Amino acid sequence: MANEIPHDEVVCVTGANGFIGSWLVRTLLEKENPRYTIHATIFPGSDASHLFNLHPSAASRLTLFPADLLDAAALSRAITACSGVFHVASPCTLEDPTDPQRDLLEPAVQGTLNVLTAARRVGVRRVVLTSSISAMVPNPGWPAGRAADEASWTDVEYCKGRGKWYPVAKTEAERAAWAFDGVEVVAVLPATCLGPLLQPDLNASSAVLRELMMGSRETQEYHWLGAVHVKDVAKANVLLYETPTAAGRYLCTNGIYQFSSFAAMVSELYPEFPIHRFPEETQPGLTACKDAAKRLMDLGLVLTPIQDAVREAVESLIAKGFLQCTPSQS
């Protein structure tokens, strides 16, 4: 391996200027063998200027492609000449959408199909799909006492009946990918992602931490399985792309545990903030598991301690003005 001649490879990253996408772009730019050139799709009109500050050679190795997920032609232009695709882009919100079909389901599902269709036409060797733990839970039919793993799928009818549309969108998008023929797909399923914000705006998972630190009593019942450093999600994407034997679904979380346990840990790190103390069971029936990301760990992924992810996230939230350094106690 040490004697291999470094080579260049062109890949596409969709949603490149988002939270995960920005970290993925940075991780790819830092690789030396292969040395990646990146076609970065961004939502038309969105700010992607920060991407060019992620690496000294970003300007020469990064090309932006404005592309709505429902614009098949724009996606096809971005994926042309690429040997691989990292499909990260997907509408993400923890709020109830006004029009679930228009706002979440169609761009998530049809957008994924548009990416895969373009990838098949170009003949890419692999698509790494960023799915979510929201495609795994809630699953009320999961066996009691068994920790959730990659065999678990969200019960979409259960979610529809409760108006929880984000898990429906992520689940149906991933299922559409597995039903698509002619492209090799592997999926990474991140838990709540935390860490420094490279992008200028506040993303949904960072907002969960911010709201918790401001005294929110939201239990995250439908959206929680655990947490993970965003840089580990980026590394997992690259690892799955570069590992020929990688196949199927890979849960990416630094353990499975109750949101109440997470809140207590954050409170210990930041006792000056008005963090709510939750009842012990915020996720009814959830079974804890320390090595929930075993499939990724077996491939060599080393996970960052979640305390480090929280500290780095909080420092970033404060630095960017999303969180007051000296909170007012409630």
C-alpha cells in the first residue's frame, strides 16, 4: 500500500454546503491517496462560500453545481464524469411541515431516484447514501430487550398516524434506493450529529443541542437513538466508499442510550446552563448499546467521545452567535 502511486478521483457530493456535507467535503479534500476532486451540488441560491476555506487546494479541486433535488438534468450534469457519488442532500426539519408531500417526501424520495438514475447513466462504481436513524426508529414492533440495529426499519404507518413526516421521508427514500437496480449502493445511518458548524447557518441536529441547553423539555422521542460527532459521519462515508467489501446499512452512532442520559451528561459539562432534568425513560422501551456502530468499527472507524463532540459543538454555537455564552438562568 505504501508504494502505490497516488491517483486522482472525481466524486460528487450532494448537499455539499450543509452540516454533514461540509464535513464530508473537508474530509475528502484532506485525503491524499486517492486525491479527490469534488463536484459539489448545492441548493440554488444557497451560500457555499465557506467550502473554499476548508482546504488550501479547495479552489482548484471543488466545483459548485446549483441543483435542486427535483431537477434531474442539473443533478445529471453534476454527476457526469464522476466515479462515485455521496448522496447527502435531503430536506431536514424537526418541525411539522405544511405540506409533507411537497416539503419532505417528494424531494427525499424522487431526489434519491434522480441521483441514482444519473449515477447509473454515468456508470459510477458506488453511491454512498446518507440515510438516518430516522429510517430505523420509531419501530414499535422491534423485539423488547434487543438493541436497535441495522435490521430495524421505521414503521411509516405509525409515523404517518402521528404526523411525524421526517422519519417517513428518510425511510421511503432509503427503501427506494435499495429497490433501484443498476447502481451499487451502501448506506450510512447517522444518529444526531454534533460538532463544529462549518456552514454559516444553524442545522437541525445542532438546534437540538442548542434548545436543550436553553431549557427545552422536548424529549426527542421520535428523533433520538444516540449521538455522534459529525466528523465521524464524514469519515464513515469515505470509509464505506473506499472499502470494496462494504455492503448494506451501517448505523453510525456513539452508542444507543436515552435522551435523558444525554441531557444529564450535557448538564454535567455545562452546569451553568438551564438544562432540564428529564425522567429516566424518554424513549420508552429503548435498549442501550455501547457498540451499536459495530459494523463500522469492524471496518476500522474510531469514534470520537461524545463529550468531545458536545464541547466542540457548544464552542461553535457560541462563536457563531447561536448560543449565549452566559445564559440567563430560568
